[in-house]
Amino acid sequence: MTDPSVREPVEGYVRQREKGSRDVTYPASPEPLAVPVYDNHCHLEIEDGPSTGSGTVGLTLDEQLERAMAVGIAGVVQAGGDIESSRWSAWAAASHPRVLAAVAIHPNEAPAYAGAGRLAEAIAVIDELAAQPRVRAIGETGLDFFRTDESGQPAQHESFEAHIALAKKHGIAMQIHDRDAHDAVLETLERVGAPARTVFHCFSGDADMARIAAERGYYLSFAGNVTFKNAQNLRDALAVTPRERILVETDAPFLTPVPHRGRPNAPYLVPVTMRFLAEELDADLDELCAQVAANTVEVYGVFED
């Protein structure tokens, strides 16, 4: 039952992903996993499949979760990136026992809130959402020097440190977005002190960074891009990451794993990435799934209370 204190998002709220000439049909479901795991980071409010023409997503949230459960995905962490998507994430988690939420202002959104106390106001909204029992992480937050130039970086730093403080205040995990900002992210975490459960969402560093992160007790979450031909750095990072620090995610609808790259991603495609991880690590698939599932629960807590 939905918590009556949770504000339902604006009716029909959905974010559109640019489709262009891509194939936007969903791939067929992979062979189910024998041991269930969790998708620890996705954006199910973003429409990327064929539209129904009625203002709803190509796959509804219920359909996403049903497809995921059918192939051994026991739950998902739905991540926000601005106020509205964070509200949607909190609502989805309160409404569905297989969904937990992460809420935040994405680093690329932070510069838009700069000045006149607007960032503080936005952080206050995230603070309020983070108090809800099924919001289990602050995220995604961090630094992105790829899409934001130097003029916007002070706002990113201010926002990142404010989100770190929120994760500590509420005693929940933090999901980090780090793009072309590895050294700055690690320095910030070391300087201000990382939350007890810190996750590098869609880890994008190399083996050296993976070693540093693991030594500090951070978790590394691998997405479908680990399967890409040009992502040897990610496979090198995976090879040196202790298995008790590995998580898996889709970042859906983005980063669809090979052989479906370019098509819409969804939690039901996690088994493709899990099988790739097991092959790369020369690990027993069931044992690796059990470890990754245990890691996920260690970070976020149980999904179904």
C-alpha cells in the first residue's frame, strides 16, 4: 500500500529519450538466472521504447517489474536526477515492494540551481524525500567534467558535498555519478568523509582506481558498457575488484549490453551482463549471483519488508 505521505508525481509524468534512427524495440528476454539478483540503478521514468500513443511508457512500471522477475531480477533501485524524477522514484518505491529509491540532483543539473539559494531549496526537497522509509540512497550525485565546463563545476562540488551530508544524515547509501572526474571525486570523498555505503554507479575508471575504491570500502557497480568492445578499462577494473564489492546495474534505458547495444535497456536484461561478468571472472554464475545479491542487500537493505 502506498504511504499516504508520499506525494504522487504529476499525472502522466515521463521523460523522453531522444530516439533518432535507433531500433527502439525491446530485445527478447534472456535465459532466466537460477539465483536472483537486483538491478541497483535504473531510470524507469524515461521512455525509450515504442510509445503506446497514449502518453504512457512503452513498458509500464508494472510490466518492467514483471519482465524482470520472470528472468530472476528480484528488485530494482530506481534513481532520480532532479526534483521531479526523485519524487517519481520515491512514489514508485512506496507503491511497489520490489522497488527501492535513490533521490538526488544530478551533477549536470546542479549548475541550473546556482544562485539565489535555489540549490539549497532543491537540496531541502531531496532531504525531505530521503526521510521516506523506502528511499535507501542519495543518488545519483557526484561530478561530471565531460558535460559541464569549468564555469559549472563549483555548483557541482557544492551539490556533491551537500548530498554526501544528506546520505550521512539519513544513514543511507550514496550512488556516485563520476564522468571524467575520477581524481576530484576520490579527493572529495577522502576530504569530507564518504558515507558508510558508497557506490560508484556505472563505474567508469580503470584498474588502479578500482583498487583504491575497494581499499576504501566503496562498491563498484558494473553496467552493460562493460560488454562494449572499447571498454577494456572496465574489464581490467572488474578483474581486480573483490567480489564482495561488486554490484550490477542497467542504468536503463541506457548502456544496453552487447549484443543489444543501441536498443532500449531494461532491468530484465541484467542476466546478459551477469553472464558476461561471470565469464570474465571465470566464476560460477550462481555463486557470483548469490554474492552480488548479498552485496546489494548489504548496501540498500531488504526490498520486501
